[in-house]
Amino acid sequence: MLSDILERIEHWFALHGASSYEGQRRESVSALHHALQCAQLAEDAHADAPLVAAALLHDIGHFVAIADVGEMD
């Protein structure tokens, strides 16, 4: 089960990670780089592993929404 979840997350980042990150202001960084930057900031702040994971995955819902729309077509 965990491996299925990890494979799905890897798949979403492979499909959508190169797309431009669009937060409150458009940045010249990919969605994957944004996620990695957030996780790195959490690690630098000595956050516990669950918070680092949350920082990494906090925008994953955007990828899920894209996947769901694609499946509906």
C-alpha cells in the first residue's frame, strides 16, 4: 500500500513537476523545485520528518486535481 502511494506521488511529480509554480505571485521556478525548496527550508529549521514531508507535498493537490480532470475527459 505505501509503495503504491509513493509510486503515485512519484508519477504526479514526473508528469507535473516541470510545470511553472503559480503561488500568490508567479515565480520562475518549477512546481518540483518549489516543493523541494519548501522541504529544504523545513529541514533547515530542524522540523520533524512529518513536517518536512508536509512541506514537500503541500501542493500535491494541484497535481491530483489535474489528474482527475484528465481522467474525466
